[in-house]
Amino acid sequence: MVVVVCVVAGLLAFCLSFWLTRRLQRPRPAADQKSTAGLQGRSLPARSSSPSFQNPSAGAPATDLDRQVRDLLGQGKLIDAVKRVREVNGCSLGDAKAYVEERLP
């Protein structure tokens, strides 16, 4: 009886791990390929391939942001540099990270 329970438990564990492994290896659809059923004829805005880093605040030019980012990177504050870019530009985390990585020494 104990042997049967152990065999069934082992088989169940194997099947569960096999199923989970197969599920995690499936390719995920890209964000652009998501279903557009709820849009009902409306067109999606075009996305640019390169992030635009325009400074919306008139008081701080882009060169000032570059200087601030380089200063923070010089102090080893990568996360603070990304936060500063997001505050000034209002861009996404990925765009801000790309902007900061372009300025790494």
C-alpha cells in the first residue's frame, strides 16, 4: 500500500514538473501582437523604434540633464540617474535606462 502511494506521488510530481516545464518554454506573444478585438476599428498610434528624449521643462535644457546623468554615473548612482531621467522626461523605465546606458563611461 505504501509503495503504491509513493509511486503515484512520484508519477504526479513528474507529470506536474513536465507540464510546468513545457508551459514555461512556450514563446510569449510580443506586445504588438496582442488582440485588438476591443478596439473596434480604431487604429493604434505608430511607435517609434528609437526612444525620444525631449525635455518638456523649459528651464532645464537637455545638456543639463546629460551633465546631471554623468555626475550621478560618476558617483556610481545608476538607479538615481535613471530616476532623474524619468522625472525630467516623463519616459518609460526602459527608455530611461537606454538613455543612461548610452552615457556610461
